[in-house]
Amino acid sequence: MNILVCISHVPDTTSKINFIEANTVFESRDVQYVINPNDEFGLTRAIWFKEKLGAQVHIIHVGTPKSDPTLRKCLAIGADKAFRINTPALDGVSVAQELAAFVKSNPYDLIIAGRESIDYNGAMVPGMLAALLDIPFVPNCVGLDIDGTTAVAEREIDGGREKLKGSLPMVIGCQKGLVEESDLRIPNMRGIMQARQKPFEIVPPQEAIAATQDVKFEKPAEKAEVKLVPAEDLDQLIDLLHKEANVL
Amino acid sequence: MSVLIIVESENKLLKRNAAEVASYGVAFAEKLNISCAALAFHATNANELGQYGVAKVIHVSNVSTHFDANAYANAIHGFASQNNVTHIIMGSSADAKFIAPLLAAKLNAGYAPNVIALPDELSPITVKRTAFTNKAFVHTQLLTACTVIGVGNNAFGVIENPVTCTVKEVDAENSDSNLEQVAIEKTTGKATIADADVVVSGGRGLKGPENWHLIEELAEVLDAATACSKPVSDMGWRSHDEHVGQTGKPVSTNLYIAIGISGAIQHLAGVNSSKVKVVINNDPDAPFFKAADYGVVGDAFEVVPKLTQKLKAFKALA
Ligand SMILES: Cc1cc2nc3c(=O)[nH]c(=O)nc-3n(C[C@H](O)[C@H](O)[C@H](O)COP(=O)(O)OP(=O)(O)OC[C@H]3O[C@@H](n4cnc5c(N)ncnc54)[C@H](O)[C@@H]3O)c2cc1C
Ligand SMILES: Nc1ncnc2c1ncn2[C@@H]1O[C@H](COP(=O)(O)O)[C@@H](O)[C@H]1O
């Protein structure tokens, strides 16, 4: 079985978010980039399939050489081969088109992506990819079992879960729950050394056209000082929530 | 050119967020000066959208009664392409976010999720939306002729604007489903994080799962959904689907009450877009107070039961 894991490379969760050039560009200086947390859950599950079922695990990323350390880390964790489609990730549509073109000429049994990337929170690449390939898609995936040619994938819905069955190939958009935090792997020395020998292919882009463009950023307005209410006077809190905040 | 508003239903009735999505769609169409209609699947009360300015509803009932993303996306796509629909307005539920990218790919449309306001420019259409998990906003231009816009929960609000509403039954082209529903589990009768107006959330400060009745009782009085911080779900005190934050569910309710939660940046990122935040914490230096509107410095084990009692009395009078 061949599994492709789509990796997006995002600012670490503790990053301060700032903008430059009159708020038109994200300030990436001093920002630590990491594997998108949702993708790391997916990669971990893929490596589990590799160990249990002998699957081959490839990773793919649409982006510039700046992402290479993130991709090397995926190899160190256990992926067998990396592909980078060599073009900046412009928007969800163009990334999905680049990925779809790649998969059309390099078929996989299962394509694992993250629920969303934590920078632009688009949650669009995996669904668009599935639609472009005309194969099933399960988002918010928290459970996955594969049986030969079919997969049963569980997705989180508002207030519950739904189990869906479909034939492979399939795209899933996964999140925590597919594996737990304690299952995540930290690359060890051996993994890091091995990663240097693993194949890393640079793929020429299709030059897909973006459908959207981010033109300006804004930071939320500074919050007014919190109003503290003494613990002995909760009536005051109820009064404030009722009359001032209008939420009761 | 026209606007199509996709509203969701459950158990044959419109979902709560239909009012907000409809309000946005109607205002959006007005701003562009083009016509609009709403499309609903299996909603017996679809005519109630008239309350929010929708004069025309397309009602589809010849598709699967349970939500089937691919079939629903095909049905919407078929209708949209035959009726010169150029802008599709949807919500931000798990189901809406399932359909939207499928639909955008089929329609060759640009898709902007988590939109919080009407377009600030019309050519090209430019919308403001949340990004970096609520740590910032971005203005996104949609460069395609056809667009899909996902409206954030509780971002735009509901606008009452009663008009006469006609519901037209339309048959969708039938399409094969590529997924079979094997099972569905749903907590019934309880507000969900996505749907609720109020969320009551507990953190590690509650010491253990045996104390969660404090959260549940407060939530019950407020008709609120319950939520928790990540360590609480990691330790298995609460189920994973209650975990909110940057790596969990986003919360954008009118009122978010955080109890025994320190306010780490990853937690705040997921709840920042809630309108009013109340923090109860025994440490006056807890970072959450900086992000809160109202705060009580005190022991949750004393404050919460008292607050629940007082709210009960308040609600009884109201
Ligand atoms: C990659 C990554 C992603 C993450 N994503 C998320 C996420 O999505 N969501 C999330 O929540 N966290 C996330 N975290 C974890 C986050 O950094 C914090 O560790 C977590 O939010 C802390 O949870 P807490 O506030 O419940 O616990 P603590 O930080 O332990 O805080 C407990 C609080 O309770 C208070 N307290 C103690 N006793 C009482 C009492 N009797 N009465 C009142 N108050 C009391 C304390 O003063 C303290 O402020 C993430 C971390 C990483 C590294
Ligand atoms: N540039 C990219 N290259 C490869 N995969 C990506 C890229 N951007 C997003 N993805 C995948 O799509 C998922 C959802 O991302 P997004 O649609 O940007 O929220 C991510 O978790 C990745 O698995």
C-alpha cells in the first residue's frame, strides 16, 4: 500500500503574529516553522500503517526551499520519501491543483492531509484535492481503518461522530484523535542520519493559478482592561452580563 | 449573476445558524445589487427564512435524508450552474466546511472561509476573515467569477427583515454517493460547541473529572455547551471533542466562561473570537485575565456553585 501525506509548514503555535510592509506581508523573521500539527497526527498514523502493514509512506509539500528542514524532519520521523513541488503556496486552490496533477501521474492508495493548517485555517486543500481527483473525502478524521480496497473513516461532527465507508483511493483530513499526542514521535539521532540518505525529489510545478489573494492583514484591537468582580459579589457579575454585555 | 444561500437542517428543521447565514446572504446580495435565493435540504420550516429577508427558497428533498457531502455538493453544483449562480454563501459548521471545498473545486470558484463581515470592496470582492487561528484578520480578494463564502459563527449576527417567502420544490440531479454512512453517534438534547450561544469550559484547575458536575450544572442553567482545555482531554477527564483551542475546536459564541484555565496562547487562539469572555481563576496573575472582559479571582469550588445558584434565581425571575 502506498500512502501520501500532505505536509504544510506553519508558524509554531507560540509564534507572535506580526505584519510588515504596511500590513501586507506576514513577518516570518524570528518565527519558528513546524510541521502543521494536524499533519503530524496524520504522518504518525501513516508510519503506523507502514509498521503494521508494510505501507510505503511518501510526503509531499507545495512550497519553496524554506520548507526543506520541515520535510527533512518528516523523513527523520519515518517517512520513506519526500517530494516538494517547487513553487510558493499561493492559495488553497492552486495548492490543491498542484497536488492533484502530481497524484494523477503518481497514484496512491490513501492520501492523508490535515484538517486545516493552523496559519490560514482554510480547511480547503484536502477537500478540493479529493474533488479534483473525483475520489471520496473524509474531513475532521479521528479514526481510520483500512481493509484491502476499502477504508472506514470516522469524522467528528458537531456534537458527535460519524463513521463513513468508501473505496480507496481516498483523501482524509485528519486531526488529533486519529492518533494521540503521546503517539507522536520525536526524531532520534538514527532517524536524522537516515533521513539524509532518503530520496528527496524536487518536482517542477504546473504553475496553477491562484483563485484568491490575501491583500492586507490586521491585528485584533487591544482589549480593554478586564473588569474584576469580587468573589463575594456575584450578583454584580450577573448584573454586568445582563445589562452591560447583554448576554444573559 | 445571483447569490445562493445554503442553509442547513437537522431532523427536518432549519439549524440555528441558518438565521445568520441567511442574514449575511441577503445583505451580501443587496450590497452587490443582485438577486438571491436560499437552498435547503429536507427542511419543513424553510419558509421561516422569510424572517431574515429571504423571499425565495429552493427546497430539495430527493436526496439522501442524512447528510451526504458529495451528493449535496453535486446537487448544489447542478442547481448553481443551471441558474447562473455566481456567489454561494454557507456557514461554518462541520458539514458546511465539508461541502464548501468540494463545491468550490467543482465550480472552479475561489473559497474564503471564516468570513466575518460583508465585502469591503466589490471588484474584486474582498472579504475580511480570521486567520492565524484568530490571532489576526486578513482581507482576501476573490479573483474568480464564481465564489464560495463561508460565514464565521456568530460573526455577522442575525438581521430580522421579514418578507413573504415562497418555497419551491426542486428535484436535484441524482448522483452516486462515494461514501456510505456506517454509523452515527450524536449526543442529543445537549447544546453543542458549534451551535451554542454560551460555552462553559473547564481546565486543569478543576482537579479531576469527578468535579465536572460544577461545569455541567452551570452549563445547564445557561443552556450552554461544555468544553475543556487540551490537557483535560489529553488526560481523558473529558472526551476529545470538547477540547477547544488552536489544535481543537474553535469557539465563537456570545459568551465563553473559562473556569480553572490559565489562558495559554494556544487556548486563547481558539476562543478569541467569542464576544464576551468571563474568567474564574484563583490566580490573579493567570494570563487569561488579560484576554477577558469580566473576571472573578477566586476558588472555582466556591465561586461556581454560588454562581450557578444565583443564575438559577435570576433565570427564574426573567
Ligand atoms: C502544539 C500545542 C498545541 C496546543 N493546543 C492547545 C489547544 O488547542 N487548547 C488548549 O487548551 N491548550 C493547548 N495547548 C496547551 C496549552 O499550552 C496549555 O498547556 C493548556 O491550555 C493549559 O491548560 P489549563 O489551563 O487547563 O491548565 P493549567 O495551565 O495547568 O492551568 C490551570 C489553571 O487553573 C487555575 N486553578 C487551579 N486551581 C484552581 C481553583 N481551585 N479555582 C480556580 N482556578 C484554579 C490555575 O491558577 C491555573 O491558571 C497546546 C500546546 C501545544 C504545545
Ligand atoms: N503547501 C502545501 N503543501 C502540501 N500540503 C498542503 C499545503 N497546504 C496545505 N496542505 C495540506 O492541506 C491541509 C489543510 O490545509 P489548509 O487547506 O491550508 O487549511 C494541511 O493540513 C496539509 O495536509
